[in-house]
Amino acid sequence: MFPRRLEELGLSPLVVLRHAGLPMGLFDQEKILVTTEEMFALYRAILEVSGDPGIGLKLGTEERVERYDPIAIAALYTRSFRDALQRMARYKQLTCPEEIRIAERGNECAVQFLWLLADQPEPATLVDVCFAWIVGIGRRGTGRTARPKRVEFQRPESHRKMYEAHFECPVKFGTRHNVLVFDRAVVDQPFLTHNADLLAMVAPQLEAELSQQLAQKTLTEQIKGILKKLLAGQRPTLQDVARELHLSTRTLQRRLTTEHAKFQQLMEEARRELAQHYLLHSSLELNETAYLLGYEDANSFFRAFQQWEGTSPGEWRAVHAAGARPPRAPTSAVQI
């Protein structure tokens, strides 16, 4: 599907692969496995070969529902844009080490894509693809009434009119991170495409694949992974995690007891690991990091970090950031 999409946009898949330094037979594989680094190289090559600054928006916008992947189809059949976002965030982990983070503050809902194993910023073209994909699902589901309140890009200003025309909202450049911001009322809009029967046909397979993937991890790994996903300006509860695992709260607590694990301890481990990731691989301010870790204020985060590491977050970042590089991303299935 992806090679055909490139051809429709006037690009030769082989030329793109060659430019990216990837194997010529990559698109011939039934299941394509690439590293995060290779994924980034692919999207940089797409921009360079096309010479089209809007190529990411075009790649991320698909008008033909018959070409939607199972994740997009499941999202489209949900009850509301909010449900669709949550469904996409849940199933995205099936395809690559990328997280869709949804954070609500006041009357705004922010959607951000985080490449968990990246050691460099994601290409602008890939950001455009992801944002256009989210907005495209929202527009089709609501009948084109779902538009962002604003779009924020880390990159320097370029092609403002093109982006504002596509997203139908103001666009800010030079921000701290790439994020789509919606009004809460927009996210709460019902989907005209909601179809419970069709969703019941698609979702079980995705849930089965997700369960199989999670089953390969220990219970504590699963819980920490879920906590990291849910930690975004809130403090997840045992009930929240049990819901994600499709277990009763009592069953989850019993399994934790059997494994001699404590929920609060896992929460602190998840926060500590996320804090280290944010400090090393993002430009977030410390107060923003505190918010994303579910702390009420920066002082609470500072005290916790001091207890974990014996130093302040700023000092820890200064010592570790210079030589920090995460391990090379492992191969992961990418639906392209």
C-alpha cells in the first residue's frame, strides 16, 4: 500500500529507498521491519526526493476509506473523536515504538507523538504525516467539523500559509515540541461514522494482537508501560491500569501480591524512567516534565528526583546529557 501511495504522488519507491540507504527489497516483504533510525531516514528521503514541502500532508491524508489500515478503521467506527484518539493511542503500540500522548488541561486537549527509542528529532515530514492522519480521521468522523485550535511545530517558520490552509487553524513555529491542540468541545464531538457492529468485527483482532504482545512481557513490565502511557498531567490509579489490562481491580491486586510487587513502587519506577527519558531526550522545561509525570507542582517533582538520584533534575541533566545516546532502536513492525 505504501509503495503504491508513493507512486501516486509521483515518487519512485526504489529511488526513495536508495536515497534513504535502505535495502531495495524492503517494500517486497510481507511484514516490514525497520529501526526507528531507518524510519526517520525513509521520511527524510521522501522529502528530499520529492522536493515537495507538502508531501507529508499528502501522505497522511487518505480520502478512500477502503485504504484505511485496521487501526484507522477501528478509530472511525468509535462513538466520538475522543474515543477515536484513545483507540489510536492504544493500538499504535502494535506497529512501532511510538506513543500517542493525549493530555488535557483546562479546555484544551493536546495530542503529541513520541518516538520512544529515537536518538534524534523526528523528520518534519513524519510529523506532518502523523498530524494529517489524526486530523483526517477527525474530519471524516465528524463530517469535517473537527479542526485543531492550533498546531505547534518545533521547526523554524516555513510554508505557514500551506499549513494553515491544510489544518484550518493558526500554526505556531519554534515551539518546544510538536503538538496538535484541540478544544475539548471538538474532541467530545460524536462520530457520524460510528458503527458498533463493524467495530465489533475489527477491534477483537487488534485486542488479541495487543494481548499477545503484552503477554510476552512480565506483569510489572506491562503495568509500567501502561503507567507511562497514562501519565500525562494525571496520576493513574490501580483501577485505570486494570481497565487497560481488561482485568478486575481485585484480580490485578491479587496478581501483584503473588509477584511481591506494589503498585505505588511501580508508579515511582515508571516516573523515574520517564523523568530520565525526558531530561535526556527532550527540551521540556522542568515544570513541564513535572506536569507530564503527574506531579502537582515542580517542587514535588524536584523532591522525588532528589530522592531517586541524590541530585537535582537540572544537575543530573547537565552531567548525563552530553554523552547520552539511547541504545539503537530494535526492529519493529511498521505498517507501510
